[in-house]
Amino acid sequence: PIREDRRTVVCPVIDIISADTLSYSSSPVVRGGFNWGLHFKWDLVPLAELEGPEGATAPIKSPTMAGGLFAMDREYFNELGQYDSGMDIWGGENLEISFRIWMCGGRLLIIPCSRVGHIFRKRRPYGSPGGQDTMAHNSLRLAHVW
């Protein structure tokens, strides 16, 4: 899809690797969303979209992405301004760049046949600047800039 349209951003289905046992679990096909607090969440894809003419391998439009696992054209990433430098450490930057992609003529797709295993941490192994709630800071910045 990126070769066909350089403003396309593609994301895999993110499967789970247990932090304790390293066992691998496949995830359902989901797409990114967000709640009223501007926190990222996963939403199930309606069955009708999974049963289209291309079947379960067809790319799925997604409003947002998780942020850490994606592929896009480097020049397009630079044209968009890369990540917002006003965001701190982690949280919300994925929603901000997702909004920018869609509002600047791009599109986000989940590619169901692309799967990447990820170990999700139970908590961050590092602190925040001055003990600040970076998720709250970044969510407020997201609301402010958009």
C-alpha cells in the first residue's frame, strides 16, 4: 500500500508475548480508537468488514494507531513534521500523529496478515520529568493542538 500511495501508513496486528513466560498469543484483528480522555484503545473490527471480497487479509482503515509499530514513507513522515516535540516521553503521540496523518491527506491501515509480537510492560522502567503525569500532559497538548 505504501508504494501505491506514499501517504499510506501501515500497521501490523500486535500479538502478545508474555513478559513472564515469553509465550506467544495471537490477538484478534482490531483497530485503534480513543476515548473521551484522549487515551488510545483497541476496538474490534465489525465482522462485515472482515468478510469483504478480499477476505480476512484485506487492509482495514483505522482511525488511530498504537504508534510504536508502523511503516511509512520517510519523506512523508518528515513532511508531516515527525513526532510533536511538545510531547513528553510516552503517551498521546500516537493519537496526535494519527490525527495529523488523516487531516493532512494520509490514511492509516491495519494489515491483518502482518503480525508482530510485543512484550507489554506492567509499568514503565523509568520516571517522568519532575514526576509529571506525562499521559495527562500529552493528552492536554493533543486537545490543545487539534
